[in-house]
Amino acid sequence: MNGIDSSEGTDRFRMLVEAVQDYAIYMLDTHGIVRSWNSGAQLIKGYQADEVLGKHFGMFFRAEDVAAGLPAKELADALAHGRTEEEGWRVRKDGTTFWANIVVTPIYGPEGDLRGFTKVTRDMTERRRLKELENSWQRMNEFIAMLAHELRNPLAPIRNAVSILQMEPAPSPTLRSCREMIDRQLSHLTRLIDDLLDAGRLTSGKIRIRPQRVSFNAVAAQAAEACRPLMEARLHKFSLELPSEELWVHADATRLAQVIQNLLGNAAKFTPDRGSIALAAWLEGKRLKVEVRDNGEGFEPQAAQRLFELFTQGDGARPIREGGLGIGLSLARSLVEMHGGSMTARSEGVGKGSVFSFELPGADVVQRPAHAPGPALVLVVDDNRDAADSLSELLRLLGYRVSAAYDGETALALAMREPPLAVFLDLNMPGTSGRDVLAALREMPACQAAHVTAVSGYGLEDEKAGRANFSGFDARLQKPVELPALRSVLTSPAFPGQPTAISI
């Protein structure tokens, strides 16, 4: 043996096994009696060698497992298959149980006679606990996703109704106050739902982005408008500082808008009444630079990194006076990093305001695309009458000719009578579903080129999970439909025509 006799090699192997502490390694005779005991076995099971040598290994099983014959079955399986590996509960000296991974291998002599068994046990309690937490978190994510979908259905007509009220030319002061209060609380509720969903997706790595070439100017304006009610409620002075040229960047428009909204929302939360907030963007080479500045509470410089930790609120040094889940900043930075960018925060100290900045690669400047002129007949399809009617009325106020249908069959009949140039289609309808309506429209020669927008309580991550299918649609809107999101669809280059009455 390369200069080492067999007895010396055996001794070295025995010493090696004895030194292993992460695994309990011991030998059994043919009857299951313990004949050796290493230091790992002592650490994991709690017994000294003289407490187990000469005793049956069934002492490590729970009483109910012994009654069920599991020790004998373990040895029998090892004999039948050459080795056996399993996981199960085992008992320590102090009576506590742990989840163990066990490998049992039979030992045969030179003549093929059974000499005993080697048994290797590893404590897997922590891994099992983490697996159970992961499964519980997954079930919770699925529950939250379904709950969010159900909550978005009633929120959709409420959002549309508020948007209609916002377009009233001369509301009374009382109506205006109530309208603005409903709008703020509805926006807050919608953000909470979205934050809960994204927290689960973030921790499980299920957030996906779909980058394409998008106008940063349009995305920034949409995000700023979504946050405007919150800033106006606190009388903030807001400025949007963009270059006169159109900035374009390779990004997921929805997620980029979410990043900006989260930063503006954070600024509004920690800036006192009548404070100032600014959103600025510019180009440096091929990188887009974005800053959100405020003259609010600020934070201690050493707390800059902690602000981006999940479920962290404020800098940890002062009591929290504002609501929220502590998700927005962590999610914003993660989304920016998924785009290949980076995000930082800085402040000169408490009471001296803050600056949150990020940059993205793949940016440039081009001229704004021109929209094709002309009116568009729009067909709204939703089995929820309130949702269909409120969205239809909103589109009419924006200047479109609109037809509404409350089921798939009626929608197809209306489309055959007068082919629409655009369709807003609910996915989840009884009978003829939204997918069925889309397929039928694409088979009609006059409707093949119609711009069809999916309207659903499901989002992008639900599509990834197989709960929704948005393939074949030209755009998508998530319930409750926000006015800025609707405007983004209506003003996109792909949308056919412009409204006939009210300019947007």
C-alpha cells in the first residue's frame, strides 16, 4: 500500500472517520447492535460511546417507529438493494427529535458472508425547516395572488368611476374633496396589493422583466401622474426636469414606471407639507441618469444601504410616522439591477433632504414618433357590467366612439356588425372567454388588424406561473385600470387613431 501496511492504513481510516463531526458514522453487527461510534455521532445524537456500544440501534427511533418495525425494515432494505437511503425523524439522548438523512450499507466478508452494516446519519433539521418555510411562502404567494385578483375586480369600476368624476368640469367643493379622498385611498390600496405581490416574487426570484425600447419621457410622465394625488394632498411642489429631446432606453416600461413611482412615493412620504420634490433625468454617453430629490426628513449617511433592505422603514434611528410595508425601495433597486443598472441613496443628514438616483444602460435620444390621425371605434368587453360601463364612459369622455358588451357572444355580434379598430377585452368571462373572443376576432378579415388590449386582474408574473395567457394581445392593462396606464395604451404608436373630441 505505497509503503503503508494494511494495519496502518486501517488505523488511519479509523482516525479519519473518528474525526468527522458533521456526520454520525457508526457500525452495526448483523443483529443491529452498535459496535463503533464516532465523534460526529456523539455531537448529533448526544450519547457518549459507552452509552450506546452493545445496544440495539432501535434506541434512536421514535417509539411509534419501533412499533411499526422501521429499524428491521431499514436493514432489510439495505440487504435487498445493496444500500438504502431515507429521511425521517430520529431521537437524541435528551428526547428531542431531529430530521435525519440516513444511509445504510451492508458489509460483507471475503467469502461473501454478512459482517454487519455501516450507518451514516446527517442532521437535516435546518434544511427541512427552510424547505417548509419555502413551501409555506409559496402557498402564501399563491393565496395572495388569488386574493389580489379578486380584489382588483371590484377596484376596477371604482377606479373608472373616480376617473370619470375627475373629468367633471365644475364639481362642488364637497364633491371635489370626496373625490380626491377616494382617489388617494384607492391608489394606496392598489399599491399595497401590488407591494404584497412583488414582495413574494422578489424573495422567491420570480420577478421577470421584458425589456424593449421605450420612451423614458412617457414613462416618467406616467409615473409622476400616478403619484400626483399623493403629492398634491401634501401641497408638495413637484418639478419634472427632462431634456427637450425624447430619451429612449432599453427597459421594461411597466417595471421602470414602478421604480419611479416607488421613489416618488417614498419622497412624498418623508417630505413635509409644502416641501419640494424633483424628478430629473439626463444622458451621459449611453447611460440614462435619473434622480429623485426632496427637501424632506433625510437620513443619517451611514443608513444609506439599510434603506434598501426588505421591510425596512426609515433609517431605523427615528420612530416611523408614515404607513407602508417597507418594500418599495428594496423592490426599486432590485428592478434597476435586473436591468443592468444600479441605485444609490445619499443625504447630508437628518432634516437635510435626500437624493435617490439610478442609472440604466442602453439609452439614446431620438425624435418623438408621430401618431396616426383619425377616429377609432372602441369595443369594451367585460362580464362585470360596472367595469364595462365605467371604462366605456371614461373612453367616451376622452373622445372615442365606444360600444360595450357584457359577454363574448354579444361582443362578436357587435364586431361583425361594425368591426372595431380597438378592443378592451376581459380575459375571465364565463361561457365565451376572452381568449375565445380574441381567436374569433383574428379570424374575421375586418378585425384581424384590430388593436386588442387584455384587461385582467392578473399580471405579468401570473402569466409566468401559468395562471394567465396574454399571448396574441397587443397590450395589457391590470385591474383596476389606472388612468395613466390607460392613457399610455391610447397614446402608444400602435393604437389606431386619436379621439374625436377631447385631446389627451
